[in-house]
Amino acid sequence: MRDQDARDPVTDPAAARAAPLAAIPAANPQSTVSSGPVASLAAGPAAEARRRTRKGWATIGLTMFSLAVIVAATVWLGLEARRDVRGAAERLAEDSTFFLADHAARLFEASSLVLTEATNEVSILPWEALAVDRRTWDRLKAISDRFPYVEDIWLNDAEGTLRLSTTAWPSPHDNASDRENFQASERPGSGDYVGPRIVGRVTGRPTFLMSRRLEWPDGQFRGMVSITLDIAYFETFYRSLNLRFGAGISLVREAGGDALIHVGPHGENSVPAGRRADQPPPDTAAFAIRHVPDLPLLVAVSVPGPAVRETLMADLRIYGAVGALSLLGLGLLSSQVLRQTRADRAAQQELERRVVERTAALTRAKVEMEILFQEVHHRVKNNLQVVTSLLRLQSARIEDERVREGLRESIDRIHAMALVHKLLYASNELADLDFAVYLGTLISHLEEAYGTQGRVRVTVDAAPARFGLDAAIPLSLIVNETFSNALKHAFPDGRPGTVRIGLSAMDDGSWLLTQDDDGVGLPPGYDWRASRGLGMQIIKSLAIQLQGEAGFETGGGTHFRLVFRPA
């Protein structure tokens, strides 16, 4: 490794720019006085003067070369800054749409569960009884209040007449037969439907509806259950992200390209008339759009061109200031050298008449020139250090792949917990989770996420088991850690293999969770109990929480055992 001060001018631009000046000798006034001009005069005063003149012009040449290097470096830095800023804008748009699409999917998934709960509440009551049932209204109100982004729940009969709404008791009069959501619900098999942005006739507020078709036991159209979603909640969340460059965010219906939510770069909350929200607006530096999983919705992020140009100009002003200071220093140096060259030429004409005076003057001039060279060395070095620091700051913005991997693992853990709630709310048993069904769903997700389908065969042998949240959440995280570790590490280089997962009850009332694979096994000498890795820490901590004992063995693959006793 090279020492920091021993830099190669070929590979280090800072050393290359400083190299011409480094050729100038360091100042040594004592040696100059004792052996410089006096010795030169002894050899011939005219030759000494000509040597000084040639040295001055050579210094001017080196200065001009340094000037060209500084200009070229400044231009190159400007081009790199432009590329980096545009790349940052494009990465921001892509990464933001990924996060926002997942966020929207989770919100609408929860909204679908609200529709399911509301449907279950009213499934056995006729419309006439439902309209005057305050206890049902209270239960529906409690459901909507649990979710901050749900405004109200609405129930309309087959003619569109509003029968019950949590916006007020008794429910106001209204008819939704002309609404797009109601007309979509009239079609059999329509499923959940997200309607356009509207202004509510009852509330007078802008909103949009997510609705579901209600049917009688014979399959005939009974009506519609719908929820109105709080636009202000979405807008507040999007603004709280405070994306760089003031990027705009839109939640768009895929069918018509109309925006349900829009937070523009200048604070506007609506898309101009005549423009589709799924298309990039004018003067956009970067635009990304992503489909929300399982929904006919899109999330769009647009980075405005003026904000990107403003950021670029701020960087260019810094580079320009550094370049200007360098040019100023070189200009002062060139001016001083030219003046000294003219002084040397005049001194040559006076040399024979006033040798002693001329010698002292030349000595002083040389000392002053060398002091000035030292100052220029110092300034150029500091300026190049500023440029180096700016480049380091710029490189710090580049995303680290390890951070991406960490985020991916965190997303898998969050998905494992979210899946528990999803299956709980989708079932009739809201307190206990059918963990056998959960295992199959989680394993399918992880296989798809890691792309091992068809290469790694997975078998699940799970006895019927229902666990409460206190056991299901930690158990789901343990399965997520052990199975994802097997997919990542047990079968390297595309190697095929088998993973077997088992869940069985034991005679003493405890449960046994097993996972066996025929992969490469644990590394020799690996002690999982002493591991400081986050995954192993999670497994050990959650095993204690489950009042259980976990263990890993190796030999013909990796074998995991967890004996636990659910609360």
C-alpha cells in the first residue's frame, strides 16, 4: 500500500496537478546568499541573468500547463456531477416507487379486511332491520375507527339506497346508483373495486371508495358495502417522506390514469386537467411507475427537472469556486514571474555597472519569488484537498449492496409478521392462527422471493395446529430465519436439494418444529450459540420467549430442532 504522501501523479489527479509546482526548489535564503548570485557573477554576470530569464519562461510554461490541468479537471468534475445527480434522481424514483407500492398494498389489504368484517356484521340482517339497528352501527363504527385512513363504512341496497353509514346516526338519505363503484358491484364476480376520486354528496369532502358486492345466499345482487378513504391521510404521509429534489408522488388508477392521490413537487394536490397521472409531467428529470401488487393501481414518482438542475448548479458553483481560486493563484504566480523576468532583463543591462547592488537586489527578488512559490504550493494543495473532500461526499451517496441485503432481510421479517395477521383476519378465528396453512403460504413466498422454485424441493409435514398471536408471531419469525438461511446458504452455486419442515405435537403438551436440509451444512467449528449474527440472535431470543429450546446440528446437511410450549 502506498503512503498517503507518496502519490503517483499518473493515477492521482491531485498529485498530477501539483507535480509541475513540485519541481520548483524549496526556499533556502541562507544558501542563496552565500553561494548563489556571488558565485554566478564569478562565472559571468550575463550568463546568470540569461539563466534566470530562461527559468522564468519555463515557470510560465509550467504555470500554463497547470492552468490547462485545472480547467480540464473542473470540466470533468462538472460532467461527473451532472451524471451523479441524474443517477441519484433516477435511483430515488425507482426506490421510492418500490417502497410506496408495497405501502399501498398493505393499506388496501387492510381495507379489504375492513370490508370483510363489515360484510360479516350485516350478513344475516334484512335491510329494514339493519337501518334501525344501533348496535350494528356501533360495531361498524368501531371497525372504521380502528383504521386512521378509513373515514366511514357505507351500506347500499340493490337499488343504491343508503341503508347505513357510520358518518352519522341515523344514517342520512342518499342514493349511489349513479356511482361508478355501485355500477361495478352490480356485475357478478366483480370483487373489490377502487373507484375514482369524488366529492361526497353527504360529507362534502373529497374522497374515494373501495367497495365490494353483497349477495344473497342464492347469489342474487343484494347491494354494496364500501368504505371511504381519507385522502388527507395519504397526502400527509407522502409529504412526511420529504423526498429529495421535492419529488412528486401519485397514486393512480390503472384503468383511466386518473390520480386518487397527488402530492406535487410544489405542494399541489391535483393533476392538471387533460394530463394522465401515469405519464411523466413536462420538464421531468426522472419518472418511475410501479404496479401495486394484486390491485389495479399504480404508484408514480416524478423528479422535477428544475430541482435537479438547481442541485447540479449548487455542485457546479462549488467546483467553479475551487477552480477560480486555483486560477487566481496561478494568475498571481504568472504575473509575478513576468514582472520578475522584466526585472531580470533590466538588471542585465545594469549588471556591469552596479554588481554589488544588483547582486543584493537579485538575492531579495529570488527569496520573494521562492516564498511566493511556497504560498502557491500551499493554496493549490488546499484547493485539491477541497476537491477530494467533495468527491468523497459524492461517493457517500452511492448505495451499498449490503444495505440493500439488510433491507431485504428486514422486509422478509416484516412480511412474515404481516402474513400472520393477514391469515388471522381472513379467517373466522381472529384469535388463533392455523399454522399449518401459514407455513405453506410463507414458504411459497420465500421460494418465490429467492428464486429457488424447481431447484430446491420443499416438503412440509405439519400437524393441525392453531396458535395465538403470542406464539404465532415469534414462531413465524423463527421459521422465516431458518428457511431463508437454508435457501441462501445451504445450496450454493445453483446446487439442487431438499428442505423438509415438520411440526408435530408431543405427549407432554409441547410442540416440535423441525427443519432438515441435505445442503452443505454449517461451517466447520461454527458455534451457533456464540454467533453474533442478527438472524441467530433473533432465533435464540424468540426461542426463550416461546419457553422453548432450539438447536442446530450438522451432518449430511443442517438440522434444526425447536421444542416449545405455546402459551
